[in-house]
Amino acid sequence: MHHIAIDLGSRKSQICIRDTAGKITEERILSTTGLKGWLKEQPRGRVIVETCAESFAIAMEAKHLGHEIRVVPATLVKQLGVGERRLKNDQRDARKLSEVSTRIDLPSVHIPSVPSQLIREVCNMRETMVEARTKLVNSVRAYARMHVCELETGAAQSIPKRMRKAFGAELPMAVERVLQAIESLNAQIYQADKEATKMAHDNVDSARLMTAPGVGPVTALRFASVVDEVSRFATAHQLESYLGLVPSESSTGQKQQRYGAITKAGAKKVRWALVQAVWSAKRHYKDDPMVRWAEKVATRRGKKIATVAMARKLAGVLFAMLRDGKDYDPSHLVSQSWKQLG
């Protein structure tokens, strides 16, 4: 088996191919857009790429063509010797990846399925528009504060109406243009929400996840897409660790076992979505066993710790729902020992 290492770039990519003995058989530079066509002409081998924007598209194409795939985490690349002694260029990087591949079976990140990639794209584009609107809304609010104007309370999307009511004819055209941009984004975000809601209801996994308290379409889609294949996680704790929701630990040497804040090592947007689901559950499902448990934790540890703890608990419950193929059942939680689960 030959080893095809590709140092991906936005325009050009460096390729280094080695045989089983580790000898370089080919080196070349190709346009990144031409890699898919080039891979079709190659005999089956192991394709090694580093995680980047283009890596999953190339990996999926190579996998479809019958190649073995290794998408090496960016955090591991330096440990393998890529860029060592501050000598880093595309040719050296490709050579190092191919050379290491001939010696060991490189670990690979999970390559998401096509449906999961589609879900992530829909969610990412929606959140990009929401973030853009938030920035525009903040700039308009800052303008109102600079002019010592107290706006009526309301949702972010209603600020154009509230600003025009507060300033009337004195509203400058520069601010009016921003308000029009917010209104345009409102319409696009509304359509994105409809698309996400339909996608969540049409997907079996996300529809099941929405039976849990506080879990809406975006949270369900985000969680289902990041899990993708539930069988790749042996336990709920493994998934919680993958999402960065477990406490950090410092217990090396002879030190006493010490725990700190959560690791935040996983998907940031999924953690954020789970926390939002917790806040929603606290508002609308006050009698739910998880919410009651979180309230007890809050009396001992504070609201922030209790919120994160419930987000971790919710992740474990959602994992079990996907693993067992069952909707949310609060009676099952009541029958468990919450003291141990805490």
C-alpha cells in the first residue's frame, strides 16, 4: 500500500507519495480544485491530510474512491514533527506526514456523514446571520445610548421599529441604513429558522431529541450532527468528554486530586446550544426531574455550576435516547439514583 500525504492549501496543494518501504515515489503540486480528479487516477492507498477547511471534502471523495482515509488532528501534527525546528513549508509537511504514515497507523478524526455535514452547513450559515444581526443591533443600541435615549424593551429583531419611534425624523440616514440591514437579516433568519425546523422534524434522530425538555430544532440538529454515529461513543461520559463538558483535572505526580473548570475541548457551538436548552428547560419545565435536580445543585454550588452540570446531564440523556432509540421519559430519570448521577 502506498501512502499519499496531501498538504492542503486554499489554492495549491503539495503531494508526497511513498511506497510501503518508505521511499518517495512522487512529489508534485496540484491545484486544490483538481485533487478530486487526480485521486480518481491513483491506485488505492492511504490518503493522509491535516484538518482544515478543505479536508473533509477531499477525505469524503477519497473514501468514495476506495482509499483509506486519515484526517490527522491539527493538535497532533506538531507532535509528529511537522514544522519541527521552525522549518515549515508545504513540501516538508507533506514529506513528514507520508513518512510517519509508513511507520504507524495515524489516528484520524471522525469524518462526518453527508447528512451531518449538510446539517452543520445549515446551522453555521444561520448562526452567521444571527451574529451579524447582533453586531448591527449592538451598534444601533450604542448610538441610542450616546444620545441618551432609552429605547422601549423588546426583542433584537424589533429594534428598527423602536429606534424609528424614539428618534422620528431626527434619525440619520447612516443609522437608517443599518436598520434596513437588520430588517433584511430578520427576513433571512426567519427563513433559515423555518428550514432548520423542517429539517429537524424530518430527521428521525433530531425529532426524537426534541422530546427532551428545552431542546429545540437547532439544539437537536447540532447535537445529532456532532454525534453522527452514536456507536462511536462507548458511554455517555465519553461523549460528555468529547463535548468538553467534563471538569479539567490536575492530579499528576504526588499531588492531591484536583478538579477545575470544564475542559471546553469539544464543539463550542454544541455546548452553547446545550446551555441554552438548559435555560429554556428551567423556564418552561420546572417540574422536570433534571430541572429539580439542577435547582438542588444550585443551592449548594451556585447557578453557573448548576447550569453547566445540567448541560452535561442533558448531553448524557440525549446520548441514551439516540443509543436506545427512545423518546424522552422523565419517569426513567426519577427511578435512577440522582445522587450517584450528580
